[in-house]
Amino acid sequence: MKPCACCSGKLFSTCCSPFLSGKALPKTVKQLMRSRYAAFALGGHGQYLLDTWHPDSAPAVNADDLGSVDSNWLGLDILDATQQGDSGTVEFCARFLDEHGNPQTHRENSRFVRIKGRWYYLDALSLDVQNTGITE
């Protein structure tokens, strides 16, 4: 029984796995945020990241590049989530070790839109990236 990489406290099999495997679609912006974090943290899910990125803001990269892991992700904290109609935001803080092993935090307010019943990551306001000196 493997805990989910998104730090929800749930099992991976009942949390983000159905989204990453394409068996289900996230119903909330929080679910999409957590599943995208899990995709980054686990690696190998670049196509999921591209498929859940709004076409107007998606980067010009291929799924293999996007699915590679270049950081050691330590955790995700959802600080706030709002959803109204077909738009929503999630403010979060992600902890990771950079390529040199230095602990970092990335805080962001992500925007999401729903088109034809499917949620997409649109863009974000990066709030800060800091070397914290704290690994957990």
C-alpha cells in the first residue's frame, strides 16, 4: 500500500493513480493540482502534464522532457483553493531539493479553467522560490 506522492494522506491507487493512468478525470482544481504535482514528483507522466495544460499556455516541449525528474520533490502543501463555475485557483507550497541537493520551496498561485467538463492548468503567479535549509 503506497501513499500518494501528492501528500494527500490517501493511497496512490485511490488518489492520483486513476488520473495519471487516464482512467478518471479530476473533478476539482485541487485534484488536478495534486495529480500534476504527483506527475512531476514521480516522473514519467509528461503526457499527462501536457494533456492537462491549457493549449494556449502549454510549453513547447515533448512529453519525455516534461516527464523527466530533475528535482527531488519532498512535499506539497495546499494553502488555499477556490473554484467557481469554470475557473479556479490553487495556492500551494512545494518543497524540493534542487540539482545540487539544496532544499528549496516553490510557492505559487495556479489558475485553472474548465472546458467541456475537463480541468486545465492555465498559468500561475510565482510567489517565491527560496533556499530554506530545511529538508522536511
